[in-house]
Amino acid sequence: MMGMTSRAAAMLKEKLLESCYDAGIGFRIFMVKNDRREKTLIIKPDRAKEGDKVLELDGVRIFIDPECAALASERELDYTDEPQGTLFIK
């Protein structure tokens, strides 16, 4: 099976990110409510929609609707590298 060096992987990841960025793709943060009406913020790849607030954070484009923007203001996106790795807003 073919292998890949970490340098080659890093370069390909960078090129992939550049291609997505050039195509207008970033990450959308949105809110969902569960059965108990608790709010959870979710993040997924997407494109900007009319009315979105567009953030540029460390070279990453984030799209967020006005309602979620109010919930996420003054907060920070973080990542935990536990076995299942999780993005969260703290």
C-alpha cells in the first residue's frame, strides 16, 4: 500500500483548505434544540447565506446567522482531542 510523509500530507491539506476557501466554502455554526428544548451549537462545512455574519478567524471562514451570533458572541471555538475529538464553543 502507498504511504505518505507528514510533509506531503501537510501540503495536501493546505492545498485542500486553499481550494475550499477560494470556492467560498467555510464552516457554518447553527443552533438546534433537543427534546428538552436545550440549545446546542453545531458546526458543518457550508457556504455563506444572505444575512449571515461572516467571520475570518485564523484563516478559517465561519458563517453564522444573527440568532446564533448573539449566542456565540464573546465566546471561543475550541477542540478537545479526546478519543472522539469534539469542537465546542466555550
